[in-house]
Amino acid sequence: MNNNIIAYIAYISITLYIIIWVGKMFHSNGHVFILKLFKGEVEATDTMNNILLIAYYLFNIGYAFLQLKMWEQIISLPQLIASLSEQIGILILILAVTHYFNMLLIYILSKKQHS
């Protein structure tokens, strides 16, 4: 079996798990922050939270699948592990930066509302 196919299957499985798990955490825990921005309007908060979750999934799953095109030919097990580590690490860094950007945006928006 081609090593790239093994890497693709492992990569997609791991990244989908990470993306879905983090998305569920953001969705459930972020509700409180969005509720504060919408001044207690539960229906608007739920709608916005769901839209953000869908956008999060589309962006990150799309990015994960686009990365498959960028991989070089994998010829050994150490190269397979290194490639998986690099690609998954990049995805986790992107998730972290996106999360901190969103938290900064929520902070700025909440400060503007109280001014």
C-alpha cells in the first residue's frame, strides 16, 4: 500500500476528530460570550453560535483537505510520522491563532458596547 494513502487516512481521521472536538467545545463554551454581546437575546445568540460553528467547520475542514495536495511523496515510516506531525501541528496552530483572534474580537466588541 502506498505510504501517502496511509498518511492521508491517518491525517484526515486525526484532524477531523480534533476539528470536531474543538468545535463542540467552542460552541458550548462560547455561548456565554456571545450571549453577553447580544445583551441576553437567547434566540439571536443561538443562531449566531450555530452560524459560527458551521463557518468554523467549513473553514478548518476545507483547509485540512487542501493540505493533502501539498504533501510530497512519502517513502519511509519516519517520513510518514514527520509529515503527519507537521501537518497536524500546523492545523493546531491555526486553530489556536483563530481562537485567540476571536477572543480578542469579542473583547473589543464588548468594550465598545460598554463605552
